[in-house]
Amino acid sequence: EVYGIVGYLSSLFAFALWIIWAYTPDWVLRSLGITYYPNRYWAVALPTWLIFLVVYLIIIYNAWNIINTNRFESYYTIRDQIEVPKASNDKEIQAFHTTQSIAPADDIPISQ
């Protein structure tokens, strides 16, 4: 609980400082004795960079998982006696369409 409160308060404090820095005119900051601060360009650029970094990391993470997924023909793809093969008869599929009920769960064979 303590880490959550500390994280929340620090992010709130950082956000308040960012708002003050981004929207306060230069003459007000100088009258308060604050003469050195980053360029206002970074008030817009830094959040933009962070948003694009998060989007980039999500895309890279998903791409990395897709690349590292084993193929269906792989030795590491598990097949066992418990799998339920997909129904190939039309009678069960027709029953599903007429009753509009949920179709039974089944596994797709590796050969497809």
C-alpha cells in the first residue's frame, strides 16, 4: 500500500510541476527566482515521445511473440489423447445453425 501511495503522490507532484513549467509565462518564473529550466519544446515533445515509445514497444512485443511461436509441425507442439477433434459431420453444424446455440469446443487438427 505504501508504494502505491508514494507512486501516486510522486506522479501527481511531477504532473503538477510539468503543468506549471509548461503553462507559466517566463516573467513569472523569473520573478520567482527560477532562471534555469528546459525549453518549452520538451513540454510537448517528451509526452509525444513517450506515447510513441509505448506503442512501439507493444508492437515489438507482439511481433517478437509471433516470431517465436512454434509451427504446427514442430516437435514442441503438443498433441495428446485428450484433444477433441473438430466435428466433420454436417449434422452437428446444422443443429448449431437451427438452434442458434453455442457450438461445442473442439481442437483444430494440425493437418489443417
